[in-house]
Amino acid sequence: MADTSWIKTRDDGPLRHLVLDAPPVNALRPARLMGLAKVVAEAETDTNVRAIIISSACKVLSAGLDLKVARDFNEDDQARIVDGLNVAFLCLFACPKPVIVATDGAAIAGGLFFVLTADHRIATPRASFGLAEVRVGVDFPVGPMEIARAMLAPKDLRRLMMRGQPIAADAALACGLVDEVVDPEVLMDVAVREAQAFAAIPPVAYAAVKQQIRGDTIARIKTQMGKARGAWFTAETRDAMTAMLGG
């Protein structure tokens, strides 16, 4: 099942806006992730769309997995969320069109992959970024793991993944996780300006260069996604998720 209701779409000339709108924190669930993949695929095949902008109607970009729901997942549910994370973020990462993300608030755990898959990343000073998976007792599905390896320097991969603590916008800018930090009042104006600049690039050449850069990672993800894996959760996971929720 694909739930697209949480993503509001709007066209602005050659730009397709995807606004995440699942209050309060755009929490990720299997159906929502499959809906994301569907919406991105539709933008990819629409010849009128030359660039995609991702933003949020909430106070955060996304806080990642919906822990209140996930801590009660059985093994089938765990398989569905892993599939959703793999499919949705591979779809974004492999999209041949420019993807620009505008972040005004937290992008944490699975929510960070909206940023890591994007071609240009814009944030405000109140944004924060992190990979909290280790703190909730899970490892990384193959898609997010390979995307993180490709998009983060080894030292930043270590810092974000091994401690699970977020970093502020200035630190994200310094390490290249984001490309610009701008005032909240102009965030969407800057996102549109940058998207228009990307949209002016010859699209066939853009898609070809993007494939050259990301093709090896995409191939590894597709190969590994086809291999069976067991339960995602361990004996630690439910207690860790409960602790993160405050008991």
C-alpha cells in the first residue's frame, strides 16, 4: 500500500514542490515511504518537471521512524519498514532530475535521508541533522547505509552513526552535509532560485552525470535489496525505542 496523502504536490513552472505534511514530525511508516517512492516516480516521468523541491509543512523536516508505532512491529512489519526505507530513498537517490531539499528544523535518523539523497541542500540556523539509529537499537538497511557511505566523508559517517547525536546547521555546513544556511524567511525563495538554476541545465546531460556519480552505489543497493534478511529488531530494540520516547 502506498500512502501519498502526506505529501502535498504543487507545480511552479518546471519545478515540482513536494511538501511533507504528516504532523507533528513527518514520521516514517511503510505506507508513507511507498507513497514517497510513488510521488518521486511520477515527477521523474513527467516531462514538464525539470527539478524537484522537498520541504516540510511541519516544524521539522522529518524525525524518522515512527517509534510509537514501530516498537510494536512484528517481523512482517519490520520487513515492510525496511523495504520502505530501501525503496523510497533509492528512488530519491537515483532520480535523474535535480532534487533540492529545504530544511527548517530537524532531519533525524530516516529523516536525514531526504537530505543525503538530495543534489543541493539548504538549511536554516535552527535545522539539525543526525543519524540516531544506534540509539534506538537498530542498524541500517542496505539502501540508507550505502547512500550514507556515498554522501558522507568517513569521519562524518563515524561521528553521526557511532554516537547517534545530532549536529547543528553550522557544523553541517562546515562538513559539507548542507550547501547553504540561510534565514528562515528566505528559505523557500533560495530553494526556488537554486531549483531554477538546476532546471536550466540540459536534462539528458544532468541525468548522465548523476548516473556516473551515483551509479555504482545504486547498483550495490539493488543487488543487496534482493537478498533475504531476518528480523530487523534485536533484543535491545524495543527497550531502546521506549527509552527514546521517554518511557
